[in-house]
Amino acid sequence: MKPIRRRHFVPTAEAQAVFATAPAVDWDEVRAEWDDVLDDSLRDPFEGTGL
């Protein structure tokens, strides 16, 4: 076994080629899904603890 050689620099053209084939993200759809799953209401963290 040997250590993995890490690349610190990725040429711009290579990065663009990778992201060119990535699917488009519909951020409105992502936010709507998060709203269904996440509860962002505020609550008292000490409620019910007797503190």
C-alpha cells in the first residue's frame, strides 16, 4: 500500500468539463422539499426540564 497522491490544482477546463454534465438544480424544489422535512420553529430548550 502507498499513500494516495493528492492533486491540489485542477485545470479550469477539466473542472468545467465535469460540471458541464451535471444536472441542473431546481433550488425552489429543493427548498420546498426541505420545508416538508425540517422544522424551523423556535422552542424553549428548557421547557419541561424544570430549570
